[in-house]
Amino acid sequence: MIVVMRKDSSKEQLEGVRERIEGHGLQAQVSEGVERTVVGVLGQTFVELKDELGLMEGVLEVVLISKPYKLSSREFKPEDTVVRVGDVLVGNHELTVMAGPCAVEDEEQVVLTARAVKAAGATILRGGAFKPRSSPYSFRGTGVHGLQLLAKARVDTGLPVITEVMTPEDVGMVAQYADALQIGTRNAQNFNLLDAVGKANKPVLLKRGFSSTYEEWLLAAEYILSGGNSQVILCERGIRTFETGTRFTMDLSAIPVIQDLSHLPVIADPSHSTGRANLVPPMTLAAVAAGAHGVIIDVHPNPAVAKCDGAQALTFEVFDGLMSQVHAVAQAMGKVPAAAGG
């Protein structure tokens, strides 16, 4: 259920609606858009509440939302959400490129990569300090030291940093170093973790679970939004199908479908979806052509010796060449490269 306020409604009337909702033991989430202000009603509502709220001063109408996800829906917020990561905007007509090593290995690797991707046009540095791996014997990241190295690369280049958080207990610590928190595909339905980042004052990149439907993906986002964190970016990173020719199957249709269902920005991960470096450029361009608000790409100074996912990482030279093509496709789609300060 959402309450749509009149354009000329006062702050006092809005506060009255909020108090009435919370007086019934429900949660009120306010979204102030360009065209209208709406209040989302979260919790177990009842039929009489619609009429009760509809009679309050300042209320234009009360709308029942049929979808199980409320705050992420277009019904709740028709306007596109734009998320700020550091000084970089993600969403609307911006095209944001996040790039860097899949896993942080050492200071030289991180700083060299950060400089290279910035020079090529990327505006956010990605890098994993904590790595969820299928095998416990695989390289699982450098932990807090990796976070410190990412922070050094940010000082060196000015690029904001996005990195993965894996447990609710680590959210506060990772947030001290990162400009945005990433929820990986394996944790896409770790509801305790989603609750925790929902209470954090940091943008969150939520990757689609590799077996999640669109509805399950948006419901995962709902956990974060209902916790009070409106800064959510969705990321299509490939789903598990019967096909074995690629690591996962990149669902390009997810980009326009989710944009129709939700106001949240959507980016794509062509690296983890394909698992093959030669497929990353064409799938990157396809994602931009499909309307993605950005991409997140693995880049490494020497993929042959990478400790994690080297087969999908681009060299500096390949990434630089890809960026010129990305800008050309983005321009054709009416998007502009994101830049510091928006």
C-alpha cells in the first residue's frame, strides 16, 4: 500500500500520515520525488486502513500495490533512482564503469590496476578483499589488509571503491574502507546480511543470485530498502542454466525487464557471467545497448598469474580498447559517461 500526497500538502500533513501508519504498528517509508511524495506502508495492512488514510488531510489517494516487492517497485517511485558512490552517479542517463581486480593480491597490483582503469575511463574501482569461493582450498582474499590496499589506491587515484562484504558482523568494518558495499551472488538471499547493509549508510550493489527469479531479486533488494537504505544498485551477473559453454548465462533481458518493474539502477557483470575474457567485450557492449546503467569488469595486470578468476580478467590494453567502444555505444543509447561530481 502507498499513500500519494497532494502536491500542496504540508510537512505537518505528511507527518500526520506517518504517525497514523506507525500508530497501527506498521512502518512508513517516505519517497519525495519530483512529481509527487509517496509514503510506503510496510507490514500486514488491513482493508479499512485504505479508507482511513484516504480521508486524511493532504492525501491525494491510497493505492494498493499488487506486487510482493513494494519499495523497489515503479508504483512506489515512478522516477529513476540515482545512487551516488563517492562523487560518481549511478543511474538515469549516466553510464558508470566499475573496474579492477577480482581479488586484491598486493599493493603493486591494486595501484597499477587502479591507475590503468582510471586512465581508460573507469570511475569506480572494484576489488575483492573477502572472496566467497566454491572450494575452501581456493584463494579467499587478503581480508582487512586488502581493504587497506584499496583505500591506498583510492588516495592514489581518487577513484571511489566498491568491495564485497560477506557477513553481517563485517558490515561496519568494511564500510570504514569502502564507498559502496557489494553483495555477491552467493549471498543474494542471505537475509541477515541484507538486513545489516540495510542499516548501513553506504550504497549497496546487489548482485542477482545465480538461481534467483526477477521477483526474488527484487525481494532481496526490498530487505535493504525496508531497513532504511535507499541507495541500492542492482547487478545482473549471470544465472545458472543447462549451458556449459560459459560460466553462467548472462540474462540480457533482465536489464529492460527490471527497469520496467523497478526504479533502481541496473548494471551488468560480463566478467562473472561469461567467465571468459574474450566474451567480456561483446557482452559488455550488449549490456550497454540493452540499456544498462553501467558495467563492472575484472581487470588485471597479468591475468595468467591472477590468484582468482584470471580466465575472465582483461589486460590493461584490452580494457582500454573496450572503453572507446563502450562510449560509442553509450552515446548511441543517449547515455553519457559518469564522472566525478556527476
